[in-house]
Amino acid sequence: MSIILILIPLLAAFAILAGLGKAKSIATIAATANLVLGLGTVFCWKASIWDLSWEVLSKPSIHLSLGFYDGMSLVMVILSVLVLFTAVMSGKCPEGREKLWFSSILFIGAGGLGAFLSTDLFFFYAFHELALIPTFLMIGILGSGDRKNAAWKITIYLALGSIILLAGLIWLVSASGSDTWLFDDLLASSISTDAQSGIAALLIVGFGVLISLFPFHSWAAPAYASAPAPVAMIHAGVLKKFGLYGLIRLYPIVSTGMQDWLVCLIVLLLCNILWVGFVTINQKRLDMILGNSSVMHMGYIFLAFAALIEAGSFEANPLAKPAAVVLMFAHGISIALLFMLTDTIRRKTGTVELAELGGLAKAAPRLAFLFGLAGMASIGLPGLANFSGEVLVFLSGFNNYDGGCLGYVQTATILALWGVVISAVYMLRAYRQTFQGPPVSNTSSEKVKDFGPFCQIPAGILAISLLIVGLYPNSLLQFLDEPEAASSETEQASK
Amino acid sequence: MASLNDYLFVSGLLFAIGLAGVIVRKNIIVIFMCLELMLASASLTLVAFSRFHLLNGLPDYNGQVFVFFIITVAAAEVAVGLAIIVALYRARQTINVEELTSMRG
Amino acid sequence: MESLPWLILGLPLLTAAAIHLGLKKKQPLSALVSTCSAAVTLVLTLVIISKGSDLAGSFTWASIPGFDGIEVGYELNRLSRGMMLVVTGVGFLVHVFSLAYMKDDSALARYFCGLSLFMFSMTGIVLATNFIMMFMFWELVGLSSYLLIGHWYQKDSAADASKKAFLTNRIGDFGFMIGILILWGITGSFTFNGISEFFAEGGHPKTVVPSVTMFSVAILLIFMGAMGKSAQAPLHVWLPDAMEGPTPVSALIHAATMVAAGVFMMVRFFSAVGMETLDSIWGPDIIAWIGAITSLLAALMATQQDDIKKILAYSTLSQLGYMVMAVGLLDPEAGMFHLFTHAWFKALLFLGSGAVIFACHHEQNIWKMGGLKKTMPVTFLTFGIGTIALCGVPGTAGFFSKEHILESAAHSGQWFLFGIAALVACLTTFYMFRLFFVAFLGKPRSENAEHAKEVGPLMSAPLIALALMAIFSGYQFLGGEISPLYKPFEFHPDAPAFIASILAVVIGLFLSWKLYGNTENDPLENRGIFNHFRNKFYIDEAYAKLVGYGQDTLAAFIHFFDELIINGFIVDGFSRAAGGFGRLFGRLQSGNLQGYAVLFGIGVLLVIYLTVFVS
């Protein structure tokens, strides 16, 4: 049944390509239906009606297997439907290119949903690949600025990362001795320690490229700056989380191997936070600031993962996985909202250069409020979702600290905390430069009208999600309550 | 009486001359002729082997029959090849191999 | 009864939400709604105080199996009840004052929305049961301050000031969070109850904590949060700039409540740990010294400022230094008592200055005022009461609280600190009376001052109420009932503290009268060391350079490096290498027929060799 969540956008995309109706209407209806259905699953996600398992290939045994593997899948699916809905309704499609625009958005959305709904490793990988080519087309054809270079860079970079990842995944499956590629079977098996180290390295590099882990991060900012708003929203909001989801999902089988790479990973994630943070401070354009900031925030989620690695298992550090999930959700929503609003600014004032903007709040107070909300969310203001995630990440870093000498992960957490100052610096500077101060020529009230009601609905939905999870994170944490499916499977397998 | 080796030697020599011609000569028709020379040397080899490989006191006529096939195929190949060369000449006004490089990468 | 604290906490938040979502267009209604909500919270607080009960309640905000969970709740004890009175009392009076002061503002609704948001956040800090909850509301208070300082954000100076305030506070929060995490590791809990249980047996910290060094470090890091919020040196630079906000905001946030939150938090924390445990480690000493140094620096800087609000801002910094010093001397009662009395008279002084600014048509330079004694008698009187309370003239509340701190310093044997505190008392009297003489006495020095007239009842009523509190809140009959952490104060006329404070007042008053009693401009202007005071010891400029080089240049360098090495060499390097290989192999496809033939021949030979002669 969960295949419906994927089929709706897929069929709608094909319908648009076949010219069965007005592209924008089909896309909006599909996205709304998906949103309603997706949010509806919250109430009954544990029922097995959502599961589907179809053997597609028998040697190796690959199944088209879908369902909510655990609470983390559910949260990511909710994120995907929310961002897809908003993405369809944001941005301005150039004249005459509706087919390409809307069908690409739907394909990308379907890819993201499929990846998070998959309970088979192969289709998990394949659905993500589905999203690569539409992204390439959208950035390359309908993007702005240096779009061709950005499109080539992101596609080839991510393709290279995917090849490394595929190698790692194939090695993992063959070393595990499992018959099928299903998560259940893989997580129930075990791999020899020597192989684990190599597999872990491939997984970290492969997934790392997809998450823009330092030093594989330089594709992200130019791509998001040139991409049309919906693509930037879905990619930064949803597709980037694919890598972290995969790492956490596959962690139990390679837990020993990952520990060999702990220090290396900690150095890289600190570079994500501090190095890329400083790069962001030096940016002079709003879209580059946001692109780099999305790279920076991935570092925090990695910090939770590093805490998990050091502890050795989900039970040893029960905070790490919920922290990562909440922060993934929060970051996805906030960055999607920010990209949407930046695109609005670009359309209204014709520029995203900070030097050319100023005093926009007078002409567009509602836009200023929403941007302020999203910006404050992304720097971790309490009451908004990102803080809930970040505070859990920091707590997970210190979870196993006993008051004596500081360990690797604790030192990393301390250094990572400077990131909250860095992010406040660039976000407040951007806000100050764009919205406050006296209005300048292209932002005066004669030229700019405020946010209309049609744009307010998607932005409002995202803002409300941020507030709900920020004011009451248990709304999201309740889904993560159940004991680890992997460990319960292992228990059942060993019985 | 010449031994098998002598015939093989001559045949090899003819093949080498043909190969050298294919590699070195610039005129397509000459290259074609050298190609034919190589085919002829192969035929000579076949006949030599058939003559010196005796089955019940008689030569192994399989080899000689095979030569007939080769000659036939060679004739067909020459027909097609010369037709291509004529068409090429009509298109490019040259049959100098060094000037025909439009398949360059 | 249990739900009253939730109501006090939630009502301002609902008000803020209602104003933002619905009432933005109806400005006067928003103002009224906000003021009513402040009034209701004040009434509820008085009810709670009169009952005098110690309550606690909470709900789980974040629960994860295997982890204790983060709770949001309230804990009412003497400390929080007294602090709540300060917050709601001063808050309500400021709301009333703002009704008149801000009535011509075009964004009145946004202003009151911000005030309500602030009341919500500050209440959260006061009622917090654990460090994480306190941190959340700590940051929310920072947000409210950002919004209110930047209320007139079309002005560049206001926008910059609000950004500076938020960022400086963030740096403090950085240290705060690390301290909380380390303390969590040491004690296994971040609730105040949990911490006090951990230290309940008392005794030397060595026996209780794994590492005394880490414990001291944790204390100092947590204090870093207080440094940011209460503007202790070197994180004090945001407070004077915060005067860009409307004056009632300065009265509420930057005088009475938000800046006091740091002191409040430290007291809460230290009470949970226990004074005996803290006695034997070196952390609190540093805190006391930071407080003293801030106090002295700020007092020196205040002697040469000309903007009435800036003088009061530096004075606030100085008094906060006193409170922090008291906390560092492990005498929380003294610190909280001074916080309590200071809230009333400092709010009075700020609101009084607001009245003066309003009457003089937004003139803030004291040298352009003068002669206000005749034109604004009520303001003159109340401001005078506030001034003598701040200076610690015997009989006022400020006298008792300052005495308490001086005695604390004397009793602990820290004579250096005592000396600094006494010197600061002298300086306080000096610059406050400088302000008072220049602004209120003499002849009007400008058009605006000539045409000043007394302010209306909405503004004078809060002034009078605060003046009464400034005098009487120090006495046992009042302070004893409502002040947080009150300890009955015994008055010793012959103690060094008493002698020092009387001397300080007398000397300061005398010097001030000599120099400023009757003068048209500042006689100390442009005189050597006084210039340094006027220029605030160039600390702001130093910070600007630090940020410019330490951060922005570093950021530019890292960006350059990122572009050159990672983007240029490695990423583009790969693509250039791939292109190069492609071109290299492309040379094989030369279009040369005979070249192909040669390769073909070589290939055939190779195959023959491999099949016939190998394997």
C-alpha cells in the first residue's frame, strides 16, 4: 500500500509528460493527495497493510519491498511529503516549460519517497538514483546563473559517490552471507571484522559524498544556488538526508568497522561545521549562504552518528538515533522554507546579492517574518524544531561522559558548539543586510509587494511544522520509541 | 623436389610483402592489391599443406578445395571493395589514404 | 492552584500569538490586551506569594527510552516567587508606561507583541526546573531582546545594536551549553533537584566529583552564560548599544529583568550545589573578580558619558558587577537582595529618563537638558529618589542591599574586592549626581528643555509606584515578605562596610557638586585619562578589529583555500585529469587507415602469441 505514495507522483509525472492536462494542476493535486495520505499514515503506520514485497530478481535475490521499516522511515516520509507539497507550489516556472518543470519535481519527489519507503537495499539505492537525472535536467536547463557547470558538477560528483557506494553495498551484501538484499535479512546477519573496516570506509565515503561531507562538499553550494527553487528545496531538504538515513540503517552490521574510522570521521565533521561555517561567513550572496549553511548543518547530524559509533550500539547511546532523526527532519523543513523564501526575494527584487538588498521588511513584512522564523530556526532557536534536534545531538555527544577526561566525541561536541555562534553570525548578518536598515532602490515599497496568500499556504505549513516539533518534540519522538527493529530481529533469528 | 618448408617460406615471404604493402603504400588500389597478395599467399600455404599431407597415398584434397572457396570469396570481395573505392573517389576526388581521415577522433 | 504557574507562563505567549496573528492592524487594542495580560500575571503572582507555597509541576518535553528525558515545568520556592514579583511587577508598570510613551509609534502592536513574548520567556527562566529548560528560555529572552532593541529597525544603528546583542549573548550561550553538558556528565542530571541530590552529602568536592578541575571548569563555563546575559566584562559590549531600543524596553529588559537573569541563574545553580561544596574550589573566586572588574570599568566609563540612557546603562553594568561579585563571594542572599532592590530603582531611573526624553522631544544628551526641576516636578522627585537609592544613601532600599554586599566582602576577608566595591560606590554617587545636577538643576540649555512639561498620569503613576518600592523594598516589613532569599539584615553602624559606604556617598557627592553643580559643559572633557573613560576604553573598537581579523579575514582565507585547493586542485583537477586522459586516448583514433591496420596486425600477433606460446 505504501507504493501508492510513490505511484501518485510517478503516475502524475507520466501524465504530465503525456500531456493529459495542465501540468501545474496535475502536480498540485498529486502533491496534495500525497501530503494528505502521508500525514494520514501517521495514525496507522505500524499496520502491515503498508508492506509490500515482490521478488524482482532471484539471483541475486532482490525484492521490490516497501513499508515503514521503523519510526525513522515514517519521519523521513512525512518530511518528504511536506517538502514535495511545498516544492510543487513554490518557484516560478518559465513560460512553456511546465512539463519539464513539474514532471521533474514529481520524479525527484518520487525518488526520495521510494528511498525512504524501501526495505530492500537495492531499491533503496535505486530510488535515490532515480532522482539524479531530473535534478540534472532542472539545474542545467531551467536553472539560473552558472547553471551548466553546476549541473555537470553535481551530477558527476554524485554519480561517482554512488558508484563508490554501490561497491560498498555489494561488498556488504556478499560479505554478510545473506540470501537477499532485504534489510531484515541483512541486519540479522553479521560480517567478519576485517571486512567491516573496508566496507565501513566505502560506506562513509559513498554516503558522505551524497551528504556533502567535507571534503566532498563543493558540489552543494553552487548547485543549490543555480537550481530552481523546488529542486533546491527537495534536494537539500530530502535527498541529502538519504545518506545519513542509510548510514544509520546499516550501522548495526558494520558497527565494529566504523569504530576504526571514528577519529577520521570526527575530523571531517568538524571541518563541515567549522571550515564550511567560515566559508559561509565569507559569502556575499543569499543563495550561496544557504547552500553552504546546509552543508554545515550536516555536520551536527554526523556528530550524533559519531556519538553512536563511539558508544557501539543503539542501546549504549539511546539519544543518538532520535537526535539524528529529529535534526534531519528539522533541517529539511527549515532549509526548504529558506530556499523558497530566497527565491521569492529573487523574484521580487531581481537580486540575491547582499550588497544590493536592504530594508525589505518595510515593503514585505510577512516575508520578513517568515524568513526571520526560518532563519532563527536554522540557527537553533528554542521553540523551533532545529533546537530540539541540536540539543539532543549535543546531549548524545556527552551521553557517556563521566565527568573526568574528555573523550573524542566530547571534544568534538565542544568544538561543534562554536557552530551555533558561526551560524548566528552569518544568518543575522544576512537578515540584517536584506531586511533591516533603510530600503534601497530595488527593495522600496513601490517595487515590491508582500507575500501573497497563495504563497503563504505552503510556507505556513512548513512554519507550523517547525513550531510543532520545536514546542513539543515528543510529537516526533513518539514514533521512535519502539526498541530497535534490528536488535529484536537478531533476537528472533538467534532463537 | 622442394620440401614443405620451402613452400611455406615462400608463402610467408609473400604474406610479409603483402602486409608491408598494406601498411606502407598510400594508394588505396595498391593496398588492395597487396591485400590480394596476402590472400594468395594463404592459398599457396593451403595447397602446399594439401600436397604434402598424404591420405592413403593421395594428397589431402580438402586444402585444395578450400583454395577454390578463397578465390571465389576474394573475387566477391574485390568487386565490392573496388565499388567502394570508386564511390570514394567520386566523393573525395582522391584515393590517397593519407587524405582520407574524416574518421579521426 | 497547581495551574496558576502554567497560566502565568502561558498567558503572555498566547497574547503574543494573538497579537501577531490577528490584531496587528488594531494597534490600541493590542496594547491594551498586552497590558491586561501583564496585569493578570501580576495579580496571579501576588496570589502565589500570599499563599507562600512551594509548588512544582512539569510535563515531559522530550522523552526517549533509555534516557531520563527533558522536562518543562515550574518550581516555586522563595527565590522564584520573589523573582516572579520583580518580573511581573516591573513588567506591568513598564506596559502601562509604554501605553503613553509609545502611543505615536507606527508599530505599536509589534512592540507589545515583543513585550509579551519577553514576559513569557523571562517567566520561563524564573520558573525553570532544569538547565535545559532554562537554556531554552534563556535563548528566547535573547530573541525578545533582539526584537525589541531592533524595534526601529529601519535605523542602521538599531539594527546593528540588536545583532550585536544577540551575537554576544550567543557567545555566552556557547559556554553555557558546554558547562551544562559537563555538569551533566559529572552529576548525571541537569535538573536542579538532581544536582542538589548529587551534592547532598556535602563535604569536599574531591570525594564527590571525578575531577575537581572539570567541575570548576563547568562552573566557569556556566558562568559564561551569565556573563553574556548579565553583560559582564568582556561580554558587556552589547548593553550600552542596546539603548537603541525604546526606553521602556531598556527599563524592563536591560535593567531589571533580563540582565538579572544571569545572576538569578548562578544563584539557583549555587544553591543547588551547596555553599560548602563550593567553598573549597577556585571557580567562584574568579567569578567574584570578574564582577568586581566589570563594576569598576563600567563605573569609570559612566563618569564621562553624555547620553542619559548610556549613563544608566553603564550604571546597570556596574551594579550587575556588584551582584556577580556577591555570588562569587558565595553570598547569594546579598546578591539577590541587591538584584531585587536594584530592579525597582533602576527601572524607576530608566522610566524617569524616558519621561524626560519624551518631554524634551527625544533629546537624550544631558547637556541639552537642564532646569527640569521646575518644569517636571514629579519626575524630578521620583528620579531623585531613584538616584539616592542607587547611590546607597542610608534610609533607601539601595543602602541596605549595598551594605549587605560590602559586609559580605569584608567578612570573607577579601579586602581588595571590598576596596573596589567601595571605590565603585563612590564613583556611582559621582556620576549619578553628575547626571542629576546637569539634567535637572540649573537653567534649561536648549529649546526642547525649555518647553518640557510634566508627563501624564500613565507615565507618572508607574514612576511613583517604583519610587515607593525604591525606598521601602529594603525594609524587613516589605522586603522580608517578598524579596527572594531574604536574610534579616543586622545593621552595624561601626562596621567597615558602613563607614566605607557613608564615606563613598559623601566624597562622591562633594566631588560631583564641585564639578557639576553649576556648569554649562563638562569640565573633565578632553582631559587625559577621562578621554579614555569617555571612549569606553576603546573596547568596542578592539572587538571590531578582533572580529574583522579573527573572524572575517580568517573566513576569507578559508574560503579562498576552499576554492583553490578543494575546488580548484582536487575537484576540477579530477575533471581536468579525466579530460586529459580522454584526449590522450583520443590520439589513437587518428583517422589514419594504415595506423589502424598496424594496430590490428600487432593485435593479431599478440593473440597468436598468447594462444600458442603461453599457457
